[in-house]
Amino acid sequence: MVGGSCARRLARRSRSALIAALTVLLVQTLIVWNFSSLDSGEDRENGGSNIREKRDRVGSNKAGSEYLKSGLQQQHLQPPFGKGAVRHKHQPDGYYSHRPKEKVRVDSNNENSVPKDFENIDNSNFGARSQPQRQTPGKHRDRLPEKAQAEPGWKDNAPVLSKGSNEVIQYGEAKGGPPPAPPGRNRTHAGGRRAPPGAGQAHRSPQPQQHPYHQQGKRPATAAPEIKYDQPPKCEINGKEAISALSRAKTKECRQQIAEVYCRHKEGQLMPEKVTRYCPLEGKANVNVQWEDDSSESVPAAPVRIAFVLVVHGRASRQLQRLFKAIYHTSHFYYIHVDQRSNYLHRQVVALATQYPNVRVTPWRMSTIWGGASLLTMYLQSMKDLLAMRDWSWDFFINLSAADYPIRANNQLVAFLSKYRDMNFIKSHGRDNARFIRKQGLDRLFFECDTHMWRLGDRRIPEGISVDGGSDWFLLNRKFVEYVINSQDDLVTSMKRFYSYTLLPAESFFHTVLENSPHCESMVDNNLRITNWNRKLGCKCQYKHIVDWCGCSPNDFKPPDFHRFQQTARPTFFARKFEASVNQEIINQLDAFLFGSMPSTTPGLKAYWENVYDEPDGVHSLSDAQLTHYHSFARMGLVRAASSLQGDPNDSSCRYFSMGHPVSVHLYFLSDRFQGYLVRHHATNLATSKLETLETWVMPKKVFKIANPSNSFSRLQFAEIGTEWDAKERMFRNFGGLMGPTEEPVGMQKWGKGANVTVTVVWIDPTNVIAATYDILIDASAEFTHYRPPLNLPLRPGVWTVRVLHHWSPVAETRFLITPLAYNKHQPIRQEDTLRLHNGPAKNSYMDQSFHGLNPVLNIPVHLGQVEAAKRNAGLTGAELEHWVDSLVGEMWSAVDVCSTGPSACPVMQACAKTMWSSLSPDPKSQLGPPRADGRIR
């Protein structure tokens, strides 16, 4: 009797506790739902352009309802995922399912677009492709967090990272519908992929780079526009690849050209059917050359003179100047082509050429896209120009990019080429020819327009010749160059015609002409270079936005690679690639090896500056997010200048009023660490009313924190959120993460060695709404993982938080800023645009599924005050908006210093040229000067 009474009392207490817990949960849930029901102030007609169309909807509502019922019957509140969850296996550092399966070759001299160990790629369809994903049963989480768990403490983590993922599963309740299917019930996507429990009806492919939305950018899907021409095509266009190209071409002129090329090819008027071979040899010639590393000791009686053709693009002018210093000699000639889209670099190169009589800049410019026919056209025109320069008597043609660097002295190269002045140095693919043709796409018809290489269909290789190819970096003697430019024989004219419609033509044209020409016996299968191939990282199909094909790119060299430059097994004089914004130390090491070390006190020895904006570019070259940030950085500098004078509040000698747009912006690195932005800007001094030009240095604050007290999980080393993820170099190219509401951020994690683990990643917006959450299965060998959750846009402005959990215990967190835009289309933003861009996604729904049930589990409360403040801020314009922008930017950035480019009324303002950090400070390693008596600069 007593026992029964006790049991009844315990039961009543348990029921009371359960009711209390459910009441707390209900209150928080109602708050979240109230927030999610708030409208952005715009109806769907106005805001719909920023809302993604829902795609790939699969699954069963009935199955989701069954799982919801089963989950609510459990005693503890569990997040909506199952113990039978299926994780989707991703490739390390990328989302394409194609991976090299052969052993990675560290050193390869092959520059082919499709290397030997990347041959499992199928380019038969240039659309997004996938293979069936490996299925791994999900693991039941060992425990759930305590319901009222207190917020953990955090401690700063020292590593600063400026620079494969594994399996990813998203989970959550389907928005407006039932949650996911029960554990273990695997449904299948179209295309054969299984949908993990937790995705429910709204599950998206965990391969965002292949998801249809990400191919369309930030706009909802629309019907394909009707194809329009100036003149109707002369034939029926029925090839699926040509139709695809026509539907994607941007301009009417490009569509007209594609139709004309397709019809000419269809009628047999485009490609030669048979070509004459003039080489007297059977098979391929390959002359063996003797390699003497000390060849510089024997000075040739008649040294060769070299025409260096520098093919450059981008904005890395200081790295180009270092290359120029390293290869310059008064005996040689330098012809520089700057990409048509690189106006800043062109201005720098034109200024450089005025200092040296043996340097000229091409009077014409082309947009030489990767893999495009324009690259071959550019080389042929450069050769024609060089032959026409009667005052330049050169013997060899060498092409270099700004990412190349010499690994041996100039006199060694001259001695070697003088010994083999009749040879042509060109690297062949070294594999089965039929396989090379197929993998290189030589049997496909391509055409370039709208700065894109369009694939239009199949074609046949001409009969009568051997097609060859390999690296598009070569050293050719003058006799062969004259033959290529001036000959009117069947081989040269037919090959120029054939390669005008070829992918990566510079990787095959010169090889094929040389091998089949009267000069075939002069071929040396070596282009005298070392290339840093890492197929696992470099073959990511990263050029599919400009070419309908998959390709590869070399990695940048770093200090551990230095020993490779000292090999003597074969002649090598240049190496690639180098990129000072990734690693400058390796270039410093090469300089010291070739020319001797600079004194350790040399100014700027460990520093690197790279321009990202210059006033002549015009503000139209900037995004609205960049323009907003740069103006905010400049205002931060003015605030710092005003605070430099302590004392008299009436002293205005260091107080300024900002004037106009920024003058220039530079990236600043020190010891290969990103140090922030340097913004040069005009401001009026309030004491003198005179205009001064200042430069402000802003540095990002540390935002990555490890949980304190740290648990036993120690594999995570760093986490960062950003855009422009470079899977090859494993770094964000958007330095500092300057992001606005329409960006698509990527989450990156860096891992140490350890056992296979599963972590949970949670994205939290500035008002504590959980925008996304997913699991990642980390292999023991994984170094980096990255994932871009398919969030609906626009993102709510403010400071976001991303947490990493292990068994639902905090491991680490990082923050990132979505900055409200002060400009829209480069004009001060209007209120109708702020309400559209700063209110977050429609109904505050970042994804098809909702994660509001996780707020109480993760102890992330949502307060109506935050909601109301966010709604007020979304309507700000003018000075109030700037104040909001500056307050947010100030949370993530700090103004380190400010200087003046000229005289200043501020008595404590230092001159920029006398600082160690300014873009105007001394930089002897890249500054040019007159040639010395020995003909060199360096």
C-alpha cells in the first residue's frame, strides 16, 4: 500500500516535470514561429527575385509523418534525424565525384589539361555529373545535451589561417510539411542518389556546386529564352551540344557565330579531311641533349639572344616586377601581352616598358581565357610581330607567365641554348595517342565567343598526320617560328584552320606542326621547366564556367618544394607556379639561391602588397559589398586619426571629413599571413579645410574560438567562413570575407590527424535563427572539409555564428559578417532596396526545412527584441545606415594605423612612405632600377 502510494506520487511528479518541460519548449517554439511569420515588408512580387525556387523535392509525406509521431513518443526531445541516417560521401576539397584513381605524381613536366592520372573523367556530357554515392550507415548519437545546459565558455585559438570533404547530411523538419522519414528508410533521388533521413520532402543535393540553383546563380529558375539571330541559320541545328551552347550564349552576335560555325562544319566546309606530312622520319623524333649543370662556366663565342614573351593577367604587378628583374638582360628582348580585362596591370606594364629600350608592350590585347582559341591566336600574332621587328635580332622564343620564375641563372640558360641553337624544346604528353586525343577533346568541335569556349559536337582528326600535344609552355628557335608564321604549305595552313576550333590549341598546335614538318628532327621532348602538379588538388573541373570541358591547373610552390629545383636529372631552367599572395617565401628563397641573400634589415623583405582596386578602374569594377566595406574602412581610419590627439577637444587638426570614393585598395601580407586591407582615400581636414590623401590599415579580428573547457575532441584546428573558395590552394580568395546579403558563403574546417569522427555544424543568423545544420563524417586522412549550405537569399545582415559540435558538445565556433549594403548598383541605396535586401529571406526561411526545434536543445534563445531591432535596421538609409554598417564592421575589423601620402595638418600623422606597412613604403625586392654594367638589374 505504501509502495503503491509512493509510485503514484512519483508518477505525478514525473508528469508535472514533463508538462513543465513541454511548456518551456512550446513557449520558445511559439516565439520562433512568430518570428518566422513576420513579413519582410515586401510582398512576393517585389522580393521574389531573391527567393530560390524549390527544387529536387523528393520523398514521402506519409513517411515523414510516421517519423514525427515516433519521435514525439520518445521521452527526450530529439533533433529530427535518425540513427539510420545515410551520409553522402563528398570528395576531399570539392564536390565533383570524379577523382584521380592513380597514384599522385609529385613531379610531372606535363602541362596537359587532362593529365594521365585524371583520365577517369568523362567529358561526354559537360553538364554536372555525379556517380552513385557511397552509403554509410548513420551512427546513433551517444547522448543528447542536457535540456537546460548552460552556455559554454570559449577561449581564443591562436592559429590564423588565410588560406574534402567527407560525408555531409542535412536534417530538419520540412517547412510547412512533415519531417523526415523514419530511420533506415532510404529514399532515392532522381539520378540514383539516396536521400538521407532528415532531408524529407525538402532535401537538397549535398553537392551545391552541381545543384541547379548554384548553376543559375542567385536567381530563381526561369524558362529558357527564345534563341534569336540576326539572320536565320543556314542549316537545321539538331546537335544537342550546339543547342545547349546556343541556349547559354549571352549575346546575339555569339549565337549567330555559333550557328554559322555549326552549319559550315555540318556541310563539311570547316575541317580539313587530309593533311600532308613533310617529316622524313617515321614516328616521332626526340633528340637527346647532354645536360651539364655547370654549363655556365663555358661562355659561348656567339651567345643566343632570347625573345621573352610574357603573357600576364590579374593584378600581381609586384610579382611580375620580381620576375622581370630576375630574367632581364640588355642582350635579350621582352614582349609583353596583358589580358584585355587587366587594365590596372596594363598601366603598370606600360610604365615599366618606358624604362627599358628592349621592352615593348603589344599594341593589341586579347581576352585569353583558359582553354580558348584566343591563346593560340595571341601567340601567333606575337610571333608575327617579333619577326617584323627588324631591330630585334633574336634566336629563341620563350613564353612565360607571371606565375613562372627562373630556377637557374640567365647565363646558364644562354650557354645551354647556344649549344643547342638548332633545337626546339617542347614537352609531349607521353602516352597513347588515341587516348590523348579523346581526353584532350581534339575530336570535338569548339568555338570561342563571349569569353567562353563552347562545345558544338564531334569531328574527325585529319588523315595523313600524327597529332601530338602536351605543355603549352615551350622554347622555339627562330627558324621554326618563321616556318609557322610564313609558310603557306598544306600542313601549316590546315593546322591553323583545324586548331581555330580546338580546345586548348596551344597545347597541341606547335607539337603537331613540329612533328609533321621538315623541322621534325629538331624536337626535344623537354620544355626545360618543372611544374608543380598535384592532381588530387588541381583537377577540380574549376574552369567549367568558361569552357565546356574539365581541366587541371598546377599548384603553387611552397618552401618544402625547394629541393625539387636543385635536381640535375634533366635540364630545367624555369618552374611554375608561384603566387606571392599564397606564398612569397619560396620566391625569396629562389632569389637568395640565384643572386645571394638580401640583408635581413631590407625594408619590406617579408611583406607583400597586391592591388585590388585603383581609381582609374572606376567604382563600376567593384561589387556593392566591396564598395560598402572600403568606405567603412576609410571612416574607421578617420576615427582613429581623430583619437590620436589626446587633450584639447577643440583641436580639429586631426579631424577629417571623408570625400569621395576610395583612391586605391591593397591587400597586405606579412610573412605570408594576411594582415588586412590598405585603403587610400581623400579627406578634408577640418582645421585647414584642405584636402589630404590618407591611407588606412584595417586588420580582421580573430573570430575562431575553441570551446572552454576543451573536451577530448582535438582534431579540429581551424574553421572559417567565406566566399571564393579555392579548392586547389585550399584558401578563400575573398580575403577577409567581405560579404553582403546576396553572397553564398562556404564553411571550411581544417583537421588534424585522428580517428574517423562525425561532427555537427550549425549556422546561426544574427537574430539566433538556426539557418542550417548538417553532419560531416571526417575520414582519418581528411585535412580540409568545406560545404556551402544552399541558403535562401538574401541573408540577414549582422554577425553570424557557426558552431561545430561533437556528440552535441561544443567543439568550436567562428563568426562571420554579412554587411548591410550602403550602395546598390554603385549608387547610395534607397529604402525600397534596403527593405528588399536587409530583411532576410521571405518568412525568415533560409531553407526548405526548419530547424526551430533545435533552438532549445542548443540553448539558443530567440528574443522578440532582436527581431524588432533587425526589422528597424532593415529600413535604414543615409547616415543612419552608415552608422549601422560601421558598428558591425567595427566588431570584426580594427583600424591599426593611418598615414598621409603628402603634407598633413595633423602633427602626429606619419608619412606613408616612412612606414613599414603602407603600399607606398619601400619595397626594394620588387622595385626596378637601371641596368648595371653587366647588363642585369638583379
